[in-house]
Amino acid sequence: MRIRPRAWLFPLLAAATTLTVVLVAVPEDGGSRGSRTVAAPAPAPAPAGKAEPDARDVVLAVHGGAGTALVRDETSPEKEKAYRDGLKKALRAGKKALDRGATSVEAVEAAVNVLEDDPLFNAGKGAVFTADAGHELDASIMRGSDLKAGAVAGVKHVRNPITAARLVMEKSKHVMLAGQGADDFAVDQGLKPVTQDHYWTQRRWDQLMDAKGKKPSSDRDEAKGTVGAVAIDAKADMAAATSTGGMTNKMAGRVGDSPVIGAGTYAKNGTVAASATGDGEIFIRGAATATISNLMEFGGKDVAQASYEVLVKRLPKLGGSGGVIALDAKGVFDAPHSSEGMLHGYLTKDGKLVTKIFKEESPPNQ
Ligand code: ASP
């Protein structure tokens, strides 16, 4: 089946959102205590110059994008629960895969699929709008054992772009497919196409109107919202995945860092699995995630030092901000970000789920 290239223009009702999955430490039940639950840490001062890992013995982490932090006093219990639930659901999906002995690739795909289907995040359903009121989605996935990778860019009819990216990795001889060819490949591989209406959400539409100066947005937490995941499996193989709708009001045809291997996504056994979120052009120019791996492999830095160096020291000098979830081969995890906030969560090998959505749970690194 072939999809008419611009059939989506006619309903003009689609909205896109970028999703990034990051695991954050949050109580499993969103607040009450449970034996496998870790409460979010007490507010702590912003760690100036921090290059210490956030957690150890992590097997899976997800992020839901960098941008403006959620403000505790202005966030309703329902909204807090929705964000934490979204991240936890993604973590649980990845955990289920790991528990049954699946690979880290399967685990990150499962986690990102959940975030792509959650309208709160800017990936899959809920993706942001392009300047011409459409949706163009980007995603990539990488396997650390052999550096195989797959990506799709600018797809308009794929419900779960990370699954299409995995199919590119596993079923084609290429690394990245873009545009119509990528949409057609996904259909040829058996993925049921969606219309642009699938991605639509009122919130993303309001953000587009806001960006065009037509309507003031009341949303403070939305700014980005790309999703991503990193994992390590029982064989110690690592994987990373990132999926996004890109940036609100982006030019038609614009491709960000999320589908670019070495920019938005990188995984290499022995160094790091990393998924980034932030100003995509800067992450491409700074080769963000590959540089983290290289600083570890050739520069003698640990995962916290390397990701801090890239996110806090180097990328802001290029004029952009954002964050990364980074997991090393021993389960040491860090999520440094120069943006005000970054939604994320993680799962430890003994089954604890942690989510972080408020600024004081995950202050920006300086
Ligand atoms: N990095 C994404 C992009 O530039 C946006 C984001 O992370 O929210 O497309």
C-alpha cells in the first residue's frame, strides 16, 4: 500500500508531539509507600559543577523531554500523577521485556512505544506541529553489541516511529530512511499506517498558535517532550532509543538530532547507552551522544563526567540547552541537563522504580 504524499493536508487537524523516555525516580504508586517503591528525594540545592552519577545498579531509564520544569506548587495532583504514571508505565513495559529475558533493544522499544502512545509526550500521539500544521516524526535506535542502528526521519503516517526505526535496523541494509520512503517501508514491513489526525492534541495545537503569536499558551511544562530510553540486558548488551515530533513550528522537512546516530542516540557496549533531548541543531553540531562515548573510551572519563562535560560545558557554548539519560556498562546512571527541567525515571536491578518530574527532584546542572 502506498500513502498519498500530502493527503494529511486536507483534514488539517493533526497535532504532533515529541516524546522522550527517561526513567526518573518516583514512587511506584505516585506517592504512597510500597516495598518496591522509592520516594522522590527531598528537595536539594542545585548541584553546581556536579559530575556525580544519579544512581547505580540501573538497568533501564526513560526520559520525557527537557524543557521547562514542572513547578510543584502549580501542578495539580492529577497532572503530577499523569506524568509519573506515563513514565512508570514505560519503565514497567521495559521491565517486563527484561524480566522475560528479552534484549535491551526490545526493552527500549517497549518503553518508548508506551511514551509514543501517551499524548502527554512529544512523540507518536501528542507530537508537536510543524509550521504548516502537520506532523513529521523522527526516531532512532542503536544496539551496543555491534553498533547496528536504525532511524526514520520525517515520517507522517507511522504510529510508533521507534518500531519503524528498529525495522530499518533489522530488516534493511540501511541506517536511516526519510520521508515517503520511510512511511512506505513501515507499511511494507506490516505496520498499520495512521492518518495525521492520530497525532493531534489540542495542547500541541495551542502551542503552535502560541508560536505563531496567535494565542497565548498557558502551558509551562510543555516546551519539548521528546522521549527516549536506555537499557542493559542480562548479557550486558546495551541499547538506546529516542523518538520525537521535533520542535513546535519547525519548517517542513526539518530533521532534528533524535534520528541522528551519535547526536540524539548512541549505544556502545563498554561505554554508554545515551538518549538526548533538547535543541536538536546544537546536539547534531556537538555530536552529543557520540562525544559522551568517546570521552569515556578515549578520554578516561566516567559516565557522569563525560555527560556533564558535553551537556553542561560544551553544548551551551554552541547556543543550546537540553539533557541526556546516560547509562554505563556497570549500571551507573546519570541524567545531566542544562535545561530547567527534564522528566525522567529509572529502574534498578532490584526492581525499584524512580521518577523525577519537578525541578527540585532534578535540578539543572551548572
Ligand atoms: N531534540 C528534539 C529535536 O530537536 C526536540 C526535543 O528534544 O524535544 O527535534
